[in-house]
Amino acid sequence: MYNKKIPVDINCGFRIALEVMGGKWKPYIIYELLKGPRRPSELQRILPEASERVITQQLKELVRYGVVEKCVINTVCRHTEYKLTELGCTLIPIIEQMRDWGNGFRPQLIEILNSQDLDS
């Protein structure tokens, strides 16, 4: 696994939260896992902008922190699924608030982006 060069500041709750769920793809992964267990290939289809390697790395980090659980399904066609743990479920209100905030900010962002296009 990737070893981070900067240690986590365990004296700051905000930095701890960012360590666990920060990054470009972790919130998306957590949001998709709210809907139920997912295979990595499903997450890849849902998030095509993220490489398979990045999704795998982000899932490993979420498993390491106990937010997500890796489940190996031993059927005829063995596969792996990931699901939120009890700890991961405590992030649901945060993820939903981020989604709601983004939905509320959408009109303003559209206006900002449109004005930037005009300025170019």
C-alpha cells in the first residue's frame, strides 16, 4: 500500500476526518456504498473517471480505517464486495450534507462557470 509522506495530525479532529474520508474518490465510494454492497467493477462503472488502481487504493484505505468491509463471496464464481461498516454508517449524515450542500450551490456554480466562459 502507498505510504503517505506526511503523518496524520491526531490532535486535530478535522484532519483525522479528512484522512479517513478525504480525497477525490472516497466520498463518492462511500456514497455509492450507502446503496448497498458493491463489487469493485461496479464502482468502476459508476465512477469511470477514476482508474481501477485508484478505486482499489481508496477501498484499501477505507478498509484500513474500518469504514468499509471487504467481503469475499465464495460462490461458483468467487468475487469480492465492499460494504459500509457500522463506523462507515456514521458518515452517512456527513455525506448526505455534502450532497445537499452541492445541490443547493449548483445554480451559483453554474453562474460562476458560465461567467468564466464569457471571460475567456
